[in-house]
Amino acid sequence: MSAFFTQKKGELVPAPHARGPWSPDMLHGRLLGGLAARAIERRYAQPGLHFARLTVDLFRNSPMVPVTVETSLVRAGRRILVADAVITTEQGVIARAGAVLLRQGEQPEGEQTFVTPPWDTPAPSGPPVDGQVTWKPPFDLWRVTEWAAPGPGRVWLRETYPLVDEEPLTPLVRAALAADFASPLSNSGVEGLRFINADYTLTLARLPSAELIGVEATGHLSAGGVATGQVTMHDASGPFGFCVVTAVANTIGIGGRQS
């Protein structure tokens, strides 16, 4: 499997399958979040520091051109580290991200008043089933619920391509890539997806323990063409984090008619 990006002369050159579902000549925003997570992790990961939050702002669509990622340290304290990443192309800045790393320690005693329960969806055993015909995702996708069916959506995801060259995907990068699916899962309507997300914020109590990541829609609100959605992230051991997105109405939807 060829990687989504190849490093050449300090740039990351996209492969054809790095395109997104909205246009054949547009980079997929999920990959920009993955690149930001990769860069921050490579530069600032330390033993005992846990990646607790990653916010990715996707404020400019980019054609299929080389990208660069630069990171900067915002704060390095005893219990917290904050770092940023900026992603640019020949057009200028197309995305940015901010990460919060927190010092791990002893878990407080006693029970919580509420803990998110594990979902009752077993890990898939058969071949991927995505139920889509307009765009084939470059990752394995098992739809637990029907596409655009009423009610909360559920999917299992598994990456099949490296992100950069032949580098193995880390659990953080896997989570960052899967988190972008929060928008289509929480913001889809019965006639397809009519919102395109402007950002996403992934929060992690722990990192995923394996390749399979489950995403479960747990909320959607929209008015005046602006939406917010949320999902719970799962692996085979249970829930490990949440993702919240904001999105704006798009006139041409995925999985539906042009409006």
C-alpha cells in the first residue's frame, strides 16, 4: 500500500488517493489532522506525557499539491505541554492545530457519578462494508448502521495506508485520522451529508489499543446552516475519547442530490 504522502525536499507530496470526497482535486482534511498529530508527536512526545487534546482547524480547501508542517512550542510546564502546528502549501496557510499533553499520574480513588458506557457493537469479522457509491474511502469502513438512516450512526474504521512514506501509524495518528469521521457521522441527514466541517477537537482519556476504531454519533444540533456534532470514540476495550466538530452547510452534498 503506497502512503498518502511522500517526503521530498522538505515537503510532503500527496498521492492520488489523498483526495477527499467533496472534489477529486481537493486534499482530504482528515489527512491534515493526521499530519499535524504526527508532527507534534514526533517533536514533543515525552514519557509520562499523554496527548489529551488535539484541535484541528480546517479553514482553507487545498488542491492536491505538496504541503509542509511546522510546529512550535507554546508552553512546557511541569504537568502540561502545549504545542501548535501550521500546515502550508503554495497557497499559504491552509490549516492549523493545537495539542495539549498532560502529565499522567495516580488515578483518584472513588467512583465517578457517570462514566460513558461501552457500546454493544462487536468488532467486525467480515470484509469492509461502507454502503457508499459516490466515493470509495481509502480506509476500511464497516457501517454498523445504514448510511443516512434515522438515529445515531455507528461505524468501525481501520487505516490501510501509511500516512507518510513507510512509517508505521502511531495510535495517536490513527485516532486523529478517525476523528474526522465525526462530521459525516453526526452531521448527515436522511438525504445525505450537506455539511462540511471547519474543524474538529479530539479529546483522549487514553490512546486506542489496536487498529480498529469505532465511532458512534452522540449528538447533533444545527440552525441557519451551521452545525455542531459530537461522537464517542471506541476500541475493542471500550470508549477512549470524544470528538466535537463544527460544520457549515454545503450546497452539494455527499450521498444525496445537489441542493
